[in-house]
Amino acid sequence: MSSRYRSFADARDYVRRLKLRSVQHHWDWCSGKDADLKPKPSDIPTNPHQVYKIEWVSFSDYLGTKRTATFRRKFLPFEEAREFAHALCLGSGTEWEEYACGRLHVPGLSPRPDNIPSNPNFTYKKTGWAGTPDWLGYGEPTQPQLSKFRPFEEARDFARSLNLSGWLEWREFVRSSAKPADIPAIPHSAYRGHGWLDYGDWLGTGLKAYHQTPFLSFDAAHDFVGMLALKNQNEWRDYCNGKLAHLSPKPTNIPTNPDKAYSTEWKGWGYWFDVS
């Protein structure tokens, strides 16, 4: 445990007195969105499950909500849960993690139900789990699935005719009643190996996916972030989401998750922000 934080017992006692109702409420408090509560002290971690790994039990224990522990919950059967995950149209394991923790805020995207596990790789390890691409629906499609849809070129022509700006707008479109039944909501799954390149090609924007974006070197990115004068991860998340009006939008060559993009060079968030 870092010496900059209170002991686990002290931190838990403090947080329990706040009577936070859920993990989402906890994130809202940490990011200053709950105006009814005092701001989070700097010696209380935003990610207690990472800071207090030895003493950590669960968020229900940490918050004092006494909710049913994850391993005792009644989850949907694997096939039904996977169908739910497919319908979200998420594009990566990172997005799933953000969604599962309640940090992915997209219009029309409802919170994760209690009967869908946040860690499906553990819950369904022996009952069907076959990896994140299969879980989210961007694995290899089966021929029966492909046969339901228009040929790739015709479907792509239709998608391009919508003049959407990117994947987020595509996701909103497929949730509406305007999507024809023979146009797949998850084209990266349906046409994998049958013409699919990326969403830039699919929508005609030419934009590359996050994982295809060439980032600055770690040192150059660190120098750029140092000029922003951000103090913590909450401010970084707000900056990445375009919520800091006094700063220009984040360049595409600066990763949203630098700890993962620069995993071999990463020196911690304090170094990233140039704060002690």
C-alpha cells in the first residue's frame, strides 16, 4: 500500500460513513459529481481495489452496502449473458471493463444488470467462456449468421450512405428502429473474413480504430501531458472526455489509457502528471 493513502481500515470507515449506495455512486463521489458530499480527500484512493490488494474483499464490504457477494449472485446462463454483451456493440476488453464498472457513459446505454457478471471470464470459465472477442461479438462469425445479412459491399454502401462520423454514431443508429434487419449491428463480427477492414472503411470516414492509432513516444506524450497541469486521474478522465473547457481536446496520438499503451515504460500516474 502506498504511504500517501490512509490505512485500509481508516479509508473504509471514512467511506462507509458517506453511505454511498453503489460502485457508481462511489465513482461519482470520487470525480466530484455528487454535490451533496464533501470532495474526496487526497489520501482516500479512487481505486481502492487496486491500492488495498491485500486487505480488499469487495466493494460491498468497502462501502458497507452488504450486497450479495459476486460469487453468490445468480447470473444468467452463459449464452444469454453473451447475447446481452453482443447487443452492447462494445469494441474491446477495455470498453467492457469501463462499462462493467459504470464508467462508460454513452447515451442510451443502460447500466450493467446484476445478473450479468463484471468478470465473465471467471464466472463462465467452465461453462462456455471463449475469450473477449467471442464475449463481445467480434470473433469469427458462423456462416448461418452471415447468411442473414446483405453481402458485405451492399451493406457497406448502406452504412456509408448514413454519413455517420464514427463508431459511436453507428452504435446509436443500430439501437434505433431505423436499422434494417439485414444490416448487422455488429458488422466487425458478421463480416470478419468477408471483406471487413475497420469502421473507417465501413462508414467511409477513413478513421482508424483506437488500437490502430499511432501514439507519440512515451517521453513526448509525457511532456505534452505535463503542460496540461492536471493533478490526478479524475482530471485526466475529464480531460479525455472533453469536459475541461479551458483545455483543447485531447489529440488522437495521446492515448486515453497511457498505463496500457506504454505498459513497458509506465512509471505511475504521479510521474505522468508530474506530481509527487
